[in-house]
Amino acid sequence: MDIKKNENMFDRFIKILIGIIVLYFAIYYKVNIWLMLVVLFGSLWFIITGLIGYCPLYNLLGINTAKK
């Protein structure tokens, strides 16, 4: 199964950066456990989709920022 990338390099960079920053502040300010789990999931989603260059939500919404 070949997954086609649907994010350009700028999108990928911004998603990874946002994921790392949000994760850092959640750990630094020690939010409660339930909020931490939500933030952890969201941050990891941003980081992983940024690293692989494919976002299922983009695919669902029909967005493709990758060069054609």
C-alpha cells in the first residue's frame, strides 16, 4: 500500500513545530492527567503526520498542499 503525500514541506514543518511546542508547554505547566492525554494525542498526531507527510484529515476534506 502506497500512501501519497498530501502535505508540502512548509505544512510539515509548521505541524511538527506546533506539536513540539504544545507538548513542551503541557509538560512544563503540568496540566491535569485528562487534559495531558488529549494534548499528548494531539501533539503526537501533529508530529507524526508532519514526519510522514500524509494527513488523513486532509484526505477526508480533499486538501492537498503537496506539489503536483
